[in-house]
Amino acid sequence: MEDKVKFRGHNHVVEMTDRANVRVTGVNDVEELNDKEIVAATDQGALLLAGSGLHILKLDLEEGVLEAEGSFEAVEYVREAKPGRKGLFGGFAK
């Protein structure tokens, strides 16, 4: 029997349709989630999705896929947390 090994990190893609639907590949984890922000750890760094009425439709960490909907206002990669807030992504340096 042949073993299949999946290598993540090769394809990180962000697709947005009409600022209402987002599909992201290369996702390792979701660090923060509320109706205004989704912060995902990706193969290319932390990705901040901001807007209103946001919620996740699909999250498959084995495949590295995140699908979300809402009214998206910003998509931004963040590099490091600002001092003074708790957690890995507590505050963001832009």
C-alpha cells in the first residue's frame, strides 16, 4: 500500500468574491474569531480578515482551508503582536 504525504506551505491563496465570501488556503489555525475579525495563522503569516457579520462556513485544518462570509472591509497580513495585549495575536503591528 502506498502512503500519501501532503506537504502544506506550497499554495497559499486568498480568494474574495464581491467582498462577501472569502476562501483561504494554507491555513494552519484560527487564532481569533468574532463577528468583526477573523485572524488565521497561515503558511505566509497571520492573516487578519476584518468587517462585519463575519462567520466561518468551513474550516478544514487538515486540508488547510478556511471559508467565511460576511461584509469584508479589510484583508491584511500582520507580522507581530503589539505589546500590552494578551495572546499570540493580541495586538497587531502594522
